Amino acid sequence: MARPSDFTEQLGADICQQLVEGLSLRAICRKDEMPAISTVMLWLTKHAEFSAQYAHAREAQADTFADEIIDIADDGSGDWITDSDGNRRVDQDCIARSRLRVDTRKWIASKLKSKKYGDKVENTHVGDKERPIVLTPVDASL
């Protein structure tokens, strides 16, 4: 059976549901019953309703990643291993992988939903009340 190339509302909804569940578009499109990534990208430009649904799904995906961060951080099941001599020791590789998984989800969430998960940036300018900033136009012909 060939990959689907014609857009349907059901297929669009299925893609968005899987995004909300935390799957990457690449992972979704690897499935035989799903369209190629290039097809989905084309649909985003041709179908405004799907594009809006997709954008909403990506924002919701950020919330899924935030929940996963808590799960990963709380899961200490792989933090300890028993070596060949029977000694129990910390598994630094597992902890490093968990840190990478958390950091990756934090970064993606901050990009997908920056107002909620991004770094707060506040720019303020305070000038001297007696000497306000004066903008002077420059003659571009000089």
C-alpha cells in the first residue's frame, strides 16, 4: 500500500494527535500508513485549517514535554547498576542520558511555547529625566 498523499481531515487530526502525544513529525511519518514529511509540509501551506490545527498541536506538545521532564527527573530506576564484581554503583551514563533528555525537552518546549516555557527577557530603559533621549534625523544624501 502506498503512502497517502491526499489530505483528509482525519489524517490531519491523526498527525496532530500524535504530535500532542510527544512524537516527532519524523517518527510519525516513518509509519507506513502516514504521508512523507514533505507531503505534510505541503499540506501546511495548502490547508489553512490544518496549519492552524498543527500549530495548536505543536504548542500542546510543549506541555507534553514539560510533563515528560518531570517523569524523567523523578525516575531513578536506572541510576544504579551492579558491576561484574557485585558492587552497586552509580550509572553515570544513565544519569547523563536523562540529563540530555530533560535538556532537549526543555529547549524544544521553550521554542514551541516561548511565553510559557521560554526565558523571560525584560528590556527597560531608564534615562535622565532632565536630559531625555533626542532622536535626530540624518540626511541620507550626504
